[in-house]
Amino acid sequence: MWVQHRAAGCAEPRSGLTSIRLTKERFMAIVSSNPERRERRSAPAIVLMVSAFGLFVPLVAIPFIFNAVDNASPPPQSLALAGEPVSFDQPTADAPVDVLSPVVGMRAPDPGYASIDWQALRDKQAGGDVPPPAPPSATPVVQAPPAAQATTAGPGDAAESTAQEGRGARGRRGGRRGDAGADSSERGTAGRVARPPAPRPGIAVTDPLVIETCSPCHERNDEGFMTRLSYMRKSPEGWEISLKRMLRLYGVELEPGQAKQMIRYLANDHGLARAEAASSMYEAERRVHWSEEDQAEDLRETCAKCHTLGRVFSERRDAKEWNLLKATHLAMFPLADFQAFRGSRNRGGRGGGNFDWSTLTEVEAEERMEQMQRQPQKDRADEVLGRLAKELPLFSDDWKTWAVNRREVPVAGRYTVIGHEITRGDVRGEVVIRRDGQDTYSTTWDLRYGDGRKVHREGKGILYAGYSWRGRSTTSAPREPETLREVLLLSEDWTRFEGRVFTGGYNELGLDVTLHRHSGAPQIFALDHASLMIPSEGNVVDVIGTGFPEGLVAADFHVGDGVTVTALERVSGDHVRMTVDVARKTDRGTRLISMRNVRGPRDIVLYDTIDYIKIFPEEGFARVGGKMRPKQNERFEAYAMNRGPDDKPYTKDDYKVKLVDAKWHVEEFPIRPNDDDAKFVGTIDPATGFFTPGLDGPNPQRHFKANNIGDVYVVATVTLTVQELPKKKKKKKTPDEPDPNLAEGAGDDDNNQDSDSDSGEAGADDESATEQGSQSHDEDGGESESGHPVAIQDEAADETVDVEEELPPIRMVTREFRARGHLLVTVPIWVQWDRYEWDTGR
């Protein structure tokens, strides 16, 4: 016979499961029909006997053997017939005889065994060998429990007949709980019908190369579902990481072309919908600056200890696969259990929390440890994975919609490039995309940078799943990166790509781009030189778009109240230059531009003065390198800022006016006495703001031969000619106007003194606001915030009238502005993304 050990969750026996073959003689030597021998034999003795025959008995079989020996009248499921041995034919591999353990998690015996007439089988056996009854079929059998069947019990077993009936055809469970009689038998079997496991929904794997390569480890069933692969979806980078792990750890051998083919299939058929991919694009774009502060704290503490949450958001799995992901992490990164998965309440062990072990004696500590080991608790990772299974499921509405509407989107055509690169300014140009094959394209890029350089590039790209572009372009232009990588996302309406083009040892060098598709109709994509001072005349604004018709006039363009287009020049069908005047009474803020019935972007910026400058990024990050690893550089730029609608600088509603050419240097960020980080962390280009960190490794010139790491300030200074705003006027009290600071009926000297004191403090605040360049206000009826005449009250007519007052003259002054940002320079923590040359899409 065959004894099969079934793992929890396995519904059917598999060839890979542990099995032990017992001959009839060995089985009957273990489970004897002699009651006296059964009583004398204990579980350890049985184990020794089995070991004497050279067999290995799994621990999970010991409870079954112990129960089979102790019971005077074994239940039918044990296959040990009372009184005489049973003769078995050799079971076949297709129909093994199962001896099922009552251990929790093992599959229960099929109730079909209860219908066997064991007494008749024993009677027939006297005349010769009788083959054992065939195991029940896979079809569930609903069998009512026999009513007080008269089975022949062994000597001394009469007292247990009632208990056997109480157990019913199901076996031991009812008897162990003390149930007896027909009622307990019904409770033990009526609601326990063997049912086939519910089918696990998945995505069928159909690619021949994937099936051939992955099937040695991942089983594929008749429906085409392959273990692991059919129950998860990933971005192209996610599948690339998985495939590289297979090559690195399990010896999978693939040619680069085969690897690309497999990734393309998996990203197309087992990938993400566009809306799903958008949430994790910063991971694929390999950005240096991003924020995940809006995500739940437990998710950040569990997953973001080692990688970005973009890695998590770039995958979708069913509940079982999310749990297996934790098991994979524990197998490959054991420290993750303590560092991230357990959570603060479980750091001291299972349920240990932040318990102070030093207060316990050795005996008390051992008792508490044993108690904690007996307490099953979910850790933080289990709670997070349970939430991810609901929020990031295998099948989502977005994916279902995408799956039924999927097609190869025709993206070939001409695009206008609108981009920006820190330290190099705005980037303009065009790219032509040509279709080479299914989902594959070639590209030609012609770019013009803000520093005046023009660059031509040639490249190739792949469009995954109809929306996700991965490409690479090269150039031979001097002082330009030879290779740039492209990660772009196609918009829902197929009119533009948005994303990042990057390179560098840590991929920090690159530019943000938007590719606007030319459709033949007039479109406005962007404006250059669109920061306009209030008031001003003769401002030249460049309009970048496509389809600008012949015969355009200035009246065809509209920018809103107070802004007048006085002249227009059509440079080409993609470029129009207009001359703009701004009236003095115009409100500050941003404006939208339009041409006839074409709506453009909100790129016009109206400002009255520059209040301060601001450095971007505010928190810089760099890594030393040059010996063991590449350096990670950092780049900074400075923007002139306006105080915004609230009339207060350094608040959230402040807006950028324009990029300014600043001078750069670093200063010490003092942390300890005699701090000298600014001397060693690296250098910054004074003209561009490009920071280059120092070499990695110990520096003999530093105290204790420390690394070239540290904290410094990045300082930008710029001299600008700006408009000087009139000082804010104080409010004057008239003799007839009561003092609002006095309470009704009060007039003593103390109150008057308090009033004077309050007025003095307010005046000080007004002077402080004036020094910051705040907008003037004539409280008695002068200018509004934007310089408009305001309505005043006519005392004689007792009605509101508009009075035009003479506006003060415009005065321009030259001022120097200074701003500071923070830069952290640390040691290399480097991941070699590009381990293989066949990286996704290149």
C-alpha cells in the first residue's frame, strides 16, 4: 500500500509528495489484529520496528499509527480489520490506497469508504484472496451514515461499539468530543460532503517559449494556468527583474533575443492597465526625487525599508501570491523579518513588543519566551499583504476594461518635444516615430537645449501593452551622453507621451519630456518667454504648436483681461511669435492662452515684482564614488518667486515666475564643532549648479581618515532689476471715528494706553511687511492689491462712486537675492540595474 503525505492546500496527490511503500507483511506487523500485542505496543516501539526494516516514517503518520494501535476496534478508514489480516493486491500508481492522517491540514477520509461491507469482505476472504475495494472516485459522494450497523468487534471491544457509532462513518471526531448515538453521527457527516476545490482564477499562459522555459519548475494545468505566472501581473521592469533572478539563481539559459521575447509577451498579456501603471511610473523612470508621504505608514515601514513603494504598485497579485511574496522575501532576505515585517510591537519576538527583558529572572524569561512561542500573532507584513490583496488584486476593473479593448495603438508619426533639464533649461524639438514591426519602432530625435546646443539622436523603442514605451537613443555629439533611455506613458486619448529620458551611473541625469502628437489640426503645446511684468510693453512671446494656418492676425489670440496682443508673426506652421502689452491694472497670476477655437496651456505668468528666489530641489542628495562605484551627482536651479494671492511670501500659494541665472557655492551645515564637510564633500559649478561629489573611500586628509561625506548648504545668489512697490499706508483715524479697541462706554487712561500699545505693534508689523516687498494698500481709498482704484464712499451723496487717482510712477531697482538649500552627501548604496545587456525595451 502507499502512505502519502499531503501538504496543506494540496487537493490531489502529486508525484513530488513524500510517499512510503509498505508491503502487506510489514503493514500487518505494525497493525496487528492481536489485542494483547496492540495494547503492549506503544508508538515508540512501532517507530523502532519500522526503522528496523529500513523505513522512514514521517512524523505526520505517527498520530495515525498511535490511534490505529490504541483503538481495540479500528474504524474502517484504518484498513485494519478486526480478527484476521487483510490481503491486498499491489496497488497501481493511478489508484493508490490512501492512509490519511488526522493531523490538522491533511485531507479528511472520503465518506465513500463508509459504504463498504467490511464483514462480508472478511467472510469472502476465507475462501481466497480478495482484492481490496477500489478507492472512491473523484466525484463527491453523499453517503448517509449507517444506523447502528452490526460489525464484528475483536475481543474486549464491545464497550467501544457505541463510541464507534458515535464517530459515524466520518471517524474519530465525534467520539473525541464525547458525542454518541445517531445524533452525533449525523452531526459528524451530514454537513461534511467532500467537494472539489474551487477553481483558482488566473491568466492562461499561451506563449510557447514561456511554456518551454518555465514549465520545468512551474506546472501548467489543462486550462493553461501556470503556477505563479498565471496569478500575478507586472510592469515590464517587474518581469525583467523576475527573469534575471531565474537566470542568476536557477541556471535558466536564454539568448538575449529570447529574453526580450518573453518579457514582451508577459508585459503584454500579464501586464498592467494604463491607469495601474501610472501610479508606479517614478519607479520605472528611476527618478531621484519623489515622495511617498501620502501612503500609509505601515506600508512604508514594511516595504519601503529596502525599495520604493513603486516596486509594490507595479505589481498585481491574487491573495495567495501576495502571501507567497512574503515567503520569498524571508527565504532570500531573512533580516527583513526583523527589520520591516514584524513591526514595533513584535520586535522582541512573537508578541514581545518593547518588553524589558532585563527585569526578568532567567526562569521567568524562559517561561515568557515559551508563552510567546505559543501565541500565534499576525505581524505587520501580514496585515499589509491582506490590504494589498484587496487594493491591488489580480483582476481589477481597469484591467478588465483594458483586456477587452486591447489593441496595437498606431503611435507612428511626428511629435513635438517639450521638456526641461535641470542646469540646461527648457528643451524643445521634435521626434519622428516609425513602425518597424509588431510593437517595435525606430526614432529620430532633434533637440534644442536651453543652453543653445542642438543634438541629433537615433534610437529604437518598444510599445508594451499598447501604452507603455521603453526605448533607447544614441548620439555621437561631443559632450553629450552617448546613450539615453526613454520611459514614457501614452495618454488615454493617444495624443501625447509623458515621462523621462535619462542616463548616468545612478540614472539621475536626464530630462522630463512630453511628446505632443501632430494630428493636422491647430494645437498649442507650450510658450517661451511667457513671464510678463505688470505693467510692461513690447513683450515677445513664442508660441510652440502645430497647424498654425496662414493669415493669422493678433486678434486671433486671447490671453485675458489686461493683456493685449499688439503684433503677430507666423514663423512657421509650428511656431508663432506675438508681441504683448500688459496694463497696470492687471491682476497677478497665471493666464491661459487660446487661438480662435483652440485652447492652449496656462503658461502666461503675470507678476508685479520678484519677492525672493527659491532653490530646486530644496533637499539635494548625492553619493560619493569614482573608485568602487559611479558617483551620483546632483543638480540645482533657482527660480524667481512671487508672493501669490495671499500677499505673503514663503507660503504655499507662491508661484514660480521664471528661471534665473544664479551663482552657486556651498557653505557648511554645522552639526558638530569644527565641522569641515564643505571642504571635502565635492564641488559645485558656480555657473550651472551642477554638484560633483568627492571620491569614495577613506580620505587621509580628513580627521580619522573619514569618507568624503557630510551635510552642506547649497547657496544661490542672483542680482535682478525688479519693480519697487509703494509702501503700504497706515490707516488714519478721523476725529468722529470711535476707537475699535475701546470697549463700549470705556474711556479710562488704562484702556487708552492699551490702545496705543496695540497700535504701535500693528505699525511695526506694517513696516516689517513693507521690507518684504508686500503689495501696497490705500485703506482710505487708494489702490487695491493690483493697483486698481478702489470704490470710496461719498459723504454728501451717501453712495459709492469710482474715483480715479493718480497712480505713483513705476520705479525699478536693482537688488541681490540669496537662497539656501540643503545637500546630503552619503556613501554608495548602489543597485546594478543593468546586469544584462538585454534590458527591457533596448
